Amino acid sequence: MRRAWMILGGLALALPVSARAEPGGFFKNMFGGGEGGTPSIAAPQAHDPDNAYCPPVFVSDGGAAVQAFAGAAGDKTRLRHQIVFGRLSRECKARADGSVAVRVGVELRALLGPSGAPGRFEVPVTIAVKYNEQPVMARTHRVAVAVPAGAAQGEATLIENDLSVPADKTVGYDIEVSLGAGAAGRAKPVAKRRKAAPAAAAAADQGEAAAGQ
């Protein structure tokens, strides 16, 4: 297949009402089994009221990682950081009207490169449901992944539980995730904005006004 198949685990039933980023420890608890555990993968089953079709989570072409370089892209010695997918999980539940509610858990990992430094890095994460390669529903979130001082990597997780598959598409649909805006994404460091002092701001405004006269 053209898309990469990521490791799947069982998604806990107690999930938040809306999508949000969570620390890595929460995601490990959600998958269960602890460190070194081997998640079980259940084959998709035919749709019925008690066992909804629930396909594995795929990563889109070109959407498996984002990278940031100190200069021209592609020079590994100048790589600042990259963000990649860790574990992925999904849960599918049939509704009384025939539709299926889909929950997806995504683990993200930020890895520092030779030219990198600790910090917080944002990346767009898109989670989508597709049918015959056509989008049915998709949501994009900006997630910040922190690499603490003295560490070489960091983790964050995203829980999306507001996806829905219409009743006429509940067998044969796909669940797809991707990083970045399009096929070639780029993670951006979270910059802290500083407010200019009132006197300095006023002086700047006066200078601009004088220049325009």
C-alpha cells in the first residue's frame, strides 16, 4: 500500500469531549500494556450493530514527518528538529442511526537534530475519514510538542473524538492522519512575543508619521 501502516493499540473508553494535546504519560495509559507491551490488532469486521467496521489508521503520502533546517533543507548536519508520528490508535462505535462515531489517538515525537536546541515546536495535524479516496470529514489541529532543557526529544498526544461516518459509508472507509500543511510540512518554533515599552512604541509611531509626511 502507498500509505504507511502505524502501530495500533486499544483506545480507552474515557476520552475527553474535544480534541486536545495531552502529555505522553496519558497516551501510554490510554494504550495500556505499559512499556514494552505488544498492542493487539483486530482485523476489521463486517458492520453490525455490536461490532462496527474499524480500519487501521494510515499515514498519508508525504505526511509522516516535518523537518526544520538551519539553512537549506536536506542537509542533515543542519537539521534543527523533526516531528514524527509515534503510536496511533482508533475506536469505532456504531450509532443507532447506522452511522459510526470514530475516535483517534495520535502520539507525536519531536527529535532534535545536530543544529537543534530545546524548545516548543508547533505542527499541524490533520485527522480525516475518507471513502473511495474522497474526504468524508477532516479536522486539523495545531499541536505544540515540547523538548525540555537537557533532553533530545519530547512527546505530545492529540485525542480527536468528533469524527463521524455516515450510514452509507460505514464499510470500506479509511482513517488517515498527516503532519504539516500538504505533502511537505514544516514545523515552526513557538516564538514568545514581547510587548514594546509605551515610550518606545510611541516614538516608533511618531517616526513613521514623520516619514510619511
